Amino acid sequence: MKETRDGMKADRLSKSDSYPLVLNIDNFKGEFSFDALFGNLVNGLLPDEEKDSSEGHGIVSGRKAVQGQLNPLFPEVDALLDLFKNSCTQLIDLRKKIDGKLNNLKKEVSVQDSKHKKTLSELEKGVDVLFDSFARLDSRISSVGQTAAKIGDHLQSADTQRENASQTIDLVKYLMEFNGSPGDLMELSPLFSDDSRVAEAASIAQKLRSFAEEDIGGQGMAASSVAGNATASRGLEVAVANLQEYCNELENRLLSRFDAASQRRELSTMAECAKILSKFNRGTSAMQHYVGLRPMFDLAVMNADAKQVFGDQESQPNPTNVAQGLSSVYKQITDTVRREAATITAVFPSPNDVMSILVQRVLEDRVPNLLEKLLMKPSLVNPPSIEEGGLVLYLMLLAVAYEKTQELARDLHGVGCGDLDVEGLTESLFLPHKDVYIEYEQASLRQLYKAKMEERHAEGQQSSESSGTIGRSKGASMTSSHQQISVTVVTEFVRWNEEAISRCTVFSSQPLALAAYVRAVFTCLLDQVSIYITEGLERARNSLTEAAALRERYVIASSVSRRGTSNAESAAAAGESSFRTFMVAVQCCGSSVAIVQQYFANSISRLLLPIDGAHAAACEEMASALSRAESCAYKGLQQCIETVMAEVERLLSTEQKATDYRSADDCIIPDHRPTIACARVVAYSSRVLESAFTALDGLNKQAFLTEVGNRLHKGLLNHWQKFTFNPSGGLRMKRDITEYGEYVRGFNTPPVDEKFEMLGIMANVFIVAPESLSSLVEGTPSIRKDAQKFIQLRDDYKSEKLASKLASLFA
């Protein structure tokens, strides 16, 4: 085996020696792959896979046969080592060669870089020299250009002077022609009579005229005594007069031609004439002439405007119809101006100036002519009656006219009006009306209020006459429904005020001025509502006063005869009717105040904000204006309570019997029904106070019912002091107290409920045995104050000697 391996090794070495490895630089050029190079180096030395496999199996089998014997697993390792060493040596040699080449290249690059830098430096110097040459050349060119420009300016100036001299010679020649005899225009050059050269003649005439007038002015200012100057001055004056005459003649001729072309709608001829006429006073005469001849300013057209706005002259103007008429007329005006604008733009060289004159003529002639007929300012001393429309008709027409005219001004501004202040001109049309507007608004509100009150009074009288004297024989106080406070009337007051406020917003766009207007108008509403509801409450109070006087008159008679009792009942009915009437008045008053307050919150308060303190001041004015009504309402409610309590006292005094609380036989089974007097009082109070429950609310209702309950409690205490009670009468009284307590519980006033509960406990002093009174009073300290007075009403007070027995209790 050993011999075999040695033979294989020798064979491989011989192969290595026979095929020496040679590496060169070309092996590393292009797409170099180490794996490929390595494979090319070792593939010749490595054994084949099959051979190695068979040898492996042989080795394994040999190992099995001969244990302990070792064979090399990779016999080619020595050849590979030699190959690798040889390759490494060659690679080192290649690296040295390459390093040498790199050093040589670096040296060459360094030398070339130095040469390149030197070349660049030389080029930069050459470029700098070239730039200096270009700068000198540019400066020279600029100098030559400036010299040429100066020469050109001199030439142009010389040409201008030559032209001016030529024109001056011509002008002097023409001036001499005009310097002939005064009024002699027959010897003028053909230029001034040739229709084809009208524009040139007009230009020259204007220049001659300007020159002559300036010369005359200069001569007049200079204090010269030279006769030649005086002669020249006189000569130029003749020229000026002749020039003026010629210009007037030429201008009239052009205007005639312009009018003829205008009638034929020859816009080109009109434009030519307008252009020439612009040389005369900047064309003002032509512009005014054109505008003045427009058909829209004819008297017949303006009369048609009035007829279209007013319609039937005999009828009263209706603001709605007037608004429609004004809209129609103003639309026609706008459409006409728009059509004229197209013509003006095509004809006149300065269309804005013509449009300014046209729109100014519209706002100073046609519109004022219409407004003068529409807005005739009425007298405040003797205003027109409501049947004739009153002051409010004038204000409504004024507002409509102002709004529509403002719209017209905006439309005309949109069409075009040059530099004309359309807004200011429109405002000036209404200044005489706006200066006194708020005075008329206040006077109108006062007139409407007065007319409404007269209408209500007339309706009240008519109602009274138709109803005759019903109730008067019974002494009843009859208050007409037309004299009562009406929420509808107050709503109408507010509507008038809303309309006035809307007009204020139309006439004043400035917040401060509008706030001042609004405050003045709202103050009128406060005065109207305050006076109206106060007078209404006073009338309702008067009915209460009349009913009270009627009741007092029949109180004495009722104790004398049966007829007196009947009259007292009639007086009570009148009092009940007056009570309901006043409660209705109070309810309407509250609703009216709520309407005014809501109107203030929704419409007025925000308009007052621009003025510091105006909102607070308005609130104070509102509170002050309504305080009179509140005072009157308070007094009337007190009278209502007096009316109710007077009837309660009458019912108690007439219906309450002594036997109700002290029956003849105390052993009879007691009657658990309330007394007739109690039932009548509760029924009456429930019926009368029903209107109070409806009319009052909140704290007012609570305060009123509390006062009624307290007065009823006090009246009952005083009433029961007139009777004597036995135990069964005490039970009957307690039943009455229960009835009264259940009734006042509907007032929802806890202090009153507590008082009637104490009355129920107090009634026990009539029911318990004499020996139990001490424990009853001591057990309920709340009744101690009034218990002694009630105990004295017991029928056994003297017989049981209760004064001495209870002396220590009340000591």
C-alpha cells in the first residue's frame, strides 16, 4: 500500500513539474472571478469523484481487514501546497510590477498636471487681456452712440424748430388775415372755408385765438407807453374779435352738422364732428348740446312719468302702487341711459365726461321733477287728516321714493357716470326731507295714537247708546269693551313703531345716527303704551270705585227693608263685574308690557348698541314709563281685595245664624255639613277669584292671593267673635274651618295654609270638656295668643267659671 501511495505522489509531482503554473496580468482583467481562477489552478490536481469514492470504500474495507494501519485521506495535498506557493510567488512578482507601473504613472500624471496648470495660468492672463480690450471697445461704442444720440437730438430739435418756424410763419400769415377789418371774414384763406379741412381750420383758429389772447393779456399787464405796442394791441384785439366770430360760426356749423347726423344715426359723422368740437372749450358745448336735445328730457316724457307713478290723480296715492310706478319709470330711465351710453362711447372722444353730464341732468332735472310732485311736505301745525292719509302717508312715500332713487343711482353708476358723485347728488335731493325726518316720524306716531283713541272712544259711545241704560237702574257700573285695554291695540302700536324703525334704517346707514333715530321712535312707543294702559287701568279702577260707592249706599238700606237687601245684592253684582273687568285689564296690561319688552329685546336693543349707555338708558325709560301703570294696577288690586272682602262680610253677616254654632239641644246629632254662610262665601270667592287666577301670574299672583287669604282669615276671626259656641257648634265651626282651609289651599300660599290649620286647632277649645282646656292650650302653644278670646265664646264660660280656672294659664 505504501508503495502505491508513493507512486501516486511521484506521479503528481511529475505532473506539476511538467506543467508549471504561469500567472499574468491578463488573468485579472475584464470580469474577474476568483472561483474561476481557483478552479483552473486546482482542477488538474484534484482526483475524480468516482475514483475517490472507490478508494474510500477500499480504505474502509482495508481498515476492517487490517486494524491499526493508517492511510492518507488526501494524498494530493503536497502537490497543492507546491502549487499554492508557486502561485503566491508569482502574485507577489505581479504586485511588484504593478506597483512599479503605478509609481511611473503617478510621476507622469504629476508632470502633466503641472503643465496643465501652467497652461491655464497663461490662458487666464490672455482672457484678462481680451476682457480689457472688450471693455475699451464697449466704452468706445457707448461714447459713439451717445454722440450719435446727441447729434440726433440736435437734428430733431432743429427739425422741430424748423417746423415750428414754418407753422409760426403760417400762423402769422393767418393772424394777419384775421387782423383786417372788424367782422370782415371774406378775405380769409381757402383753408377756413373748405369743409373738407374743418378739423385743421378749427385747430389753427384755436391756436391763433390762444396766442392773441395771451398777447393782449401780457400787453395789458405791462405798463408800456410805446405807441407801437398800443397799435399792436389794438390790432390783436381786432384779430381776437374776428377769431371769436369765426370760431362761433364754425362751432355752430359743426353743431348743425352733428344734429343732422344724429337724426340720421350716422355715428361716423357724429364722431368726426365731436372730435373737431372737442377743440372748442374741450367739447363742453357739444356735450351739453347733445344731452340737452335728448328726448328723455322732454316735458311730455316727464309728465308721462308722473302719470305712470300716480295713476289716477284724484285718488289718494298708494305706497305700493307708487313703488311699482317708480320702479317702472326708473327702469325706463336706466335703459335709456344705457342705450345712450353705447352711442356716446361710439361718438365722443371723452365718453365719461358726456355720461357725467347726462346722469347729472337725469338727477337734477327728470328725477327732481317727479319727486317734487310726489313728496309735498305737509304742515306739522295743521297736518292732513288720517282720512287723507295723514303724516304717515308722506313718510311712506318718502321711504319708497328714497329707496327707489337709491336703486336708480346704483344702476346709473353701474352703467357709467364718469367722475360724477352720484351718491352725493342723490342724497342732496332728499336733504330737505331728511333734516326734519325724525320730527315728522314722531308727529305721525302721535297722530296715529290720537286717531286710534278717538276711534275707540267713538265705538264706546256707540256701544253705550245701542245698549241703552241697562244696569243703570240697578246702580251697576257698565264699562264698554271698547274702553277696556286691548292687546290688539297695543300690538298695533308696536306695528306702527316697527314700520317707523324700518324707515329709520332706510334713511340712516350710519349706526350712530340710526341709534339716535331708534331711541326717539321707541320713546314714542313707551309713552303711548304707558298712557294707554294707565288710562285703561284707571277706567277699570273707576268702576271699582263706583261699585264701592254703590255698595256703601245700599248697606244701610239693606238693614231697613227687603228692597234694600235686593239693592245690596245688585251692588254686589256690580262689584263682582268690576272685579272681573279690572282683572281683565290687568291681564291685558301684563300682556301688553310683555309685547313691548319682547319687541325691545328682538328689534330695538341691538340697534342701540353703537351709542354708549343708550341701551341702559332705554331700559330705564321703559321702567319709568311703565311704573305709572304698575302703581295704578297695585291700587286697583287693593280695591279688588276690598270689594271681595266687603261681599264676604255681607254674606257672613246676612247668612250666618246664631243657631249655626249654638243649637237649642246640644244632644242632637251634630250636622257635619258647612254652614250656609260658609258655603256662600266659598262659592262667591271661588267664582270671583277665578278671573284673578287667570289674569295674574308669578309673584304678582302669589302676593295677591296671600293678601286675600290673610284678609279672609282676619275677617273670619272678627266674624266669629260675634257668636257663642257649644260643643256641637264647635264641631260645626271646625267643619267650616275645614271648608275654608280646603278652599285657600288652592292659593298655594303656605303661610295662609298654616293660619287656617291653626284655626282648626283653635276650634277644639269649643269641643273639649272644661277640665281639658288647660292641657289643650299647654299642648299647643301656637294657639295660646288667641285661645283666651275664643274660650270666652263658650256658652259655659260663666257657668263653669273658666275665667278663674284658667287665670293662671293666661297670667
